[in-house]
Amino acid sequence: MKRMIVAAVIASTFLGMHVHAQVRQTKEQIMFYTADWKGDRFPDGRPKVPDDLLTRALDVSIEDIWDFLRGHGYQNQFESDWHALHADKPTAGRALTAQYMPSRPDIAKAEAAEGKAEGRITWSNNNSWPIQELVQGDIYVADGYGKVVDGTLIGSNLGNGIAAHTHNGFVFYGGIRDEAENREIPSFNGFYKGYDPSAWAQEELTCINCPVRIGRAVVLPGDLVIANAQGVIFVPAILAEDAISSAEFTNLMDAYNFELNKEGKNGAQFEGGWNAQKFAGFKQWVYAHPEKLKMSRAEFDTMYTGRMERMTRHPEQ
């Protein structure tokens, strides 16, 4: 009898698991991968990087963010060689991730049953499901395993859906169709591996808000996505604020150094020559141009002190 009761409990447990979403990751699953994040979260569990960072991220360089991430052990966060709806317009937002795979009948059957139970659209392909999850400020990041022909994850109808939900855009390691029409959607940008007129076929969504691979980069839900003409970089939420501030500080140093070069005051030290005197001049220059500061004055002072201390310990040769 005891064995029967235990078996019944186990069976009911596994049956109960089937009522929970399998395609969409649970809040607990998302928090498992983003456990170090201590800030606000969306109801789905994704880290909610502050809105002001999405704006500040538009003015930093990929190189400066890349340097910061590599210095903190994140070696696999950048992917290049993209097509873009508007390559001249930088885009930044919070990642909502999706994973796609080649079609397989038993997986498709299971997902159709789940979609029906959740009240999702099941009469057409499930590439619309992630769009329902998007909120303003998101960037829809999809691993389409590089498929372009018959791998067009959106056309103009779904493109309009993404724009309406996010006022932002997408990054697809795959293809799109209706390129010209998507380009005409207001407040919308997208980065993708190619265009093709074919419709989406023999491909299916397998996961929403799971870790995904975008080329040589690894992306978690809630990562800060920065995309521009140079490529796309994915910043872990836990490092987003420090990465942006560090890049802004480096940008200020560069701007000051460029001015010295133009005025012929750097001698032969076109790239460096940072000593205590030059740092002091840099600080006074920033104070005289407060409009150049994106971070707070207090944050700048803290970073300035830290850079000065490192410079003292490791002076340039």
C-alpha cells in the first residue's frame, strides 16, 4: 500500500509539472541564472536594468564596453557582421530571449498542446509567442541558428507587433522578410543575419527567456543589449551600470586627449602620457564642461579617484 501511495504522489507530481509552461521559462528558472542581480525585476523574473541606462548606452562605444567586460571575465559577449534596418541608429534595450530549432513532429505536437492550454495562437506557427511577452524597452533577441532561407522569423505584421510592444526592436541570429516594410515602421530597429522573401518554414520555437547563443555571444534574459553599426554586445545586467559608467569615463578621457592633440599639447604622447599632472588637467576640463557628464558628479569623482590610484600603482612607461 505504501508503495502505491508513493507511486501515486510521484505520478501526480509529474503530471502537475505538465501544467506549467515548458516553452516559457519560469520565474525561478530565470532567477537561477541571474541570481547575482539584486535590483528590480519584471514579473517574469528578468532583471530590470534602469531606464536611464538604456538612454546612456546609446552614446558609448562597443570597444569601451568590450574592454570592461573582458576585464571582468566575460569573454563571449559580442557578435559582428549584421544587416540592420537602420545601421546609423544605435539601439539599446533589455533582452527577452528566444530559441528556435529545426522542426520535429513530436516537439511540435507537445508545444501545440501547451499553446492550446495557455490560450496561445496555435493555428499558425509559434514564432508570435515571444512577441506577446515583450514590454516597452525590450529587445527581442532570438537564436535562429543562422537560418535565413525559410528562417525569416518575422515579416512586416510581426515586425509591427514587436514595435508596438517594445518601441524598440530586435536582434535575430537568423533572417527576416518584408525588409522594406519593416524599415518604415516608426521607432523600430532590427539587426539580423540576412533577408529572404521566403516564409518561415521547418522551424519552431523551443524556449522563451532561456540562455541563448547569438553567434559567438551568450545572452541571458535581462541582459543590456547595445547594437550599432559595429555590431551587437550583450552586457550582463549585474555589470550594466558599471560598464556604462566606465565607458563614459573612458569617452571623457578620449575627448580631453583629442583636444590636447588638436592643440599640440600632447607632444608625442598621442594616445597616453597619463600622469598626475595630466589627470589633474582632465578633471578641471570636465568640471569646466558639465554638459559632457552623463553620470553624476559624485560618480565621476569616485571613478576619477580610482583611476588615479591605479595610475599611481602602474604608471605608464
